[in-house]
Amino acid sequence: MSVSSQDTPRPRAVVAIEAAACVVFLVLIAMLAARVWHGSRGLTAWLVLAPAALLGYFVADVATGLVHWFCDRFFEEGSPVVGRLLIFPFRDHHRDPRAMTRHGFLELTGNSCLASSPVLAAALAVPLGLFLDAALFVFTLAVVATNLFHGWAHAERPPRLAAWLQARGLVLAPAVHDVHHSHGGRGAYCVTNGWANRWLDGLRVFERLETGLTALGVPATRVE
């Protein structure tokens, strides 16, 4: 089994930051959950929760796909600031796709908690209404869980619950994600549940975005 450079011991400061981010995220998401629960009074209010949840889950798939595409296709591992923190993990994943199956919960979710917490804090500062609150609740949970879903898609033997969810298309299934790795890292970028891949790839959204950014002088790179 190959050993990824992601398997090397991580600095304690990074681990501490990730742990703190997870704690902050849990506090904020609990506050948002309480606001959703408080606003869910009466049958009419509950009728908005299902479409809001579906929207939040779908948008999370699109959002994670955009991040995945950008980090696969732009900048370099040695780029200042973003190179080591953001670009490197995505490129290293293509060198050793199963490395993430050897990572712990904190390593898989810490960065997502760090990125999602400011969004939650900003949302909690203003009244959004039940629909947007519920959609944001599901969106942020899905974003934080995406690396878990992604890791399950690479696992030789995913947990029983994960396999059940994969079989029903509720989280990223191995067959759906294999398209990305079998096409040289092009296409099928969405890794939360993969629902958006058919639409985004069919409309060549990422290809068009890449063409636009390269026309603006942002050099694209190639994942080997």
C-alpha cells in the first residue's frame, strides 16, 4: 500500500485549530437548529422544511464541486498560502485516493468546520426566515460531512450505514465518484452526493468556467 504524504504527522497547532473549529461549529449549528425548531410551529411551517432541506443538500453538492474543481485545476502545490493548505490535499488525493480513508474524523472535518463557522455566525446575526434557516442548516451539515462521504466512496468496506446510503444515492456512491478518477480528474467534481454532476457536466459548466478564468489570465494546471 502506498503511503501518502498526507499520512505524515500533522503539527499540533493545526490539530488544535481544527479541534477548536469543530467545537465552534457545533455550538453555532446547535444555535441554528434551535432557531429552526422555534420557527417550526404549525403544519404550514413544517411543509417548508422538506424543500428547504433538499435545496440545502443540493447546493452543498454544487458548492463542494466548485471547490473541488478549482483546487484540482488552478494554482500549484507550491503557491503561497493556498498551495500547502488548500491545493496540496486535492492534488495529493489523486496520487493516493485511499489516503483519506486512513484519516480520523477531526482531520476530515476540521477544515470544513473552520470554513463553515463564519457563514453560520453571519447567518445567526440576522433573521433569515424558516426556509433559509433550514436550508442553511442542511447545507452546512452536508458541507462538513462531505469529506466523510468522499472517504466512504473510496473505502474498501464502508460502514454498513454508509453502504445503505450509497445504494440509495443519498451520499456519494463509489460508482458515481469513479467517473472522476477514471477520467484523469476531469468531471464529476461534486462529492457530497453527486446529484449535481449530471447537470454540471452535461452543461459543461466547469469547462466554461475554466475557459473564462484562463482567458482572464489565471493559468490552469493538469492533475496527473
